[in-house]
Amino acid sequence: MKIKGLTIIFFLSLTITVWINFVNYKFSTIPFFSGKEYKLEGMIDGFCLSYIAGYFFYFINVYLVEKTEKKSILPYISFKINLVLSRNNHFIQVLKKDIKSKKNYPSKEEFEILLEKKNLDDLEIFNFEKYNFLEYLKYNRNSTLKNINKILKSGKYVDEELKEILFSLKESLFLKKDYAFNSPDFDLSKMKTYNIVLYKYSEDIKALQNYFDRNLKKYYHLNYPKHFRKKIKNSL
């Protein structure tokens, strides 16, 4: 149960225990409970007091601790996920020869066209001009895996949905070491035959983007210095 539900029960328990101890109108006024009212009131009061004590313990030792941890861990996780997303987005921008395109998820057919050798031969790899295409793929792969592993080591705040997406990415053929285009002697003329591999990876990236937008986007801006946060928030 979320903290809101627990808090509602806390205030209900507090109201009941105040009523039992400080209000004259009690169960004794109801004929059915005549002679039994003190036992009933004692039982209910004991339950309410136990819940109130438990709520304070949970609020101080669990909720507040987790809230503090989230302020440091979730921005870190969101930062690393954004790096994974950015690496893929840069890769698609390179293939499309358009550095301004955003959130690109090509279809299988689009990948087949983008991966044709005539398109790969004259690629300009923005910010990685010294790399050829295969070297760039290797860098992309190593950087992505490194960030995925760091996210997975972040502990209890990596939930099952995020783990499933990350493991799917990690185990994809696109990131498999020495697989086809991840081999240094790969023939680029065969690259377009792996369009389905890149498409499946792109679908996992899309799922990661959706997860980020739903759960972590609000924490990402905490990575910035405080005086930048207002500017970023106002620009959204």
C-alpha cells in the first residue's frame, strides 16, 4: 500500500483512539454492547495505538529514508538511462545523416535501406570523425553495456520492468561481442541483412524511452546544479 493509503488509515486510527479516550459518547450508549463496552473499546484502542506506533516507525525509518535515497539514486539511474538512449539516438542520426533528428525508431524496411553499403560508405560520424563505422559500433556497444551494467548494480530501485528491458538490451545480438558487425573483419556489404537485429534492438530502446518518460524523467533534472533547474523546468 502506498504512503497515502497508510496515512488515511493512520488518521482514522488516531480519530478512533481520541474518541475512545476523550469523548463521552461511546459503545456503552448502545444496548447491544452493554457490559462488554470496555473490552471492545480496549481491543479497538489497542489496535489503533499499535497501528499509530507502527506508522510512525515506518514513516521515519522506511519512508523518509527511501525518499532521501531516491533523491540521489534515481537521478543517477535516470542519467545512465539517458546515456543509453543518447547513444542509440546518435547511432540513428549517423545512419540517417541528420544530426537534428530525435527519438528515431526506424522500421525493418527503413533499417534495410539505411544499412545499404552505399549509405555506409560515405557516413559522417558526428563527434567521432576519427572512427570508421565498425570502430564506432564497437565504441557504441562498449559504452552502452557499461552503462547498462551500472544501472543494474544500482540496487532495489531498479524494478522488474526496468530489469526486463535492460536484460533484453544486454542480451541482444546488436550488443553481442564478436557477433557479425561487431567483428573487426566484417564485410559492410552484408550489413543490411541484419536489419531485423537492429529493429528488435530499436524496439527495446523504445520501451526504455517510454519507461524513462513515465518513471524517471522528473528525476533527471536533479543531476543539474540547483540554479539551472528552474530554467530547465520553465523551458519544458
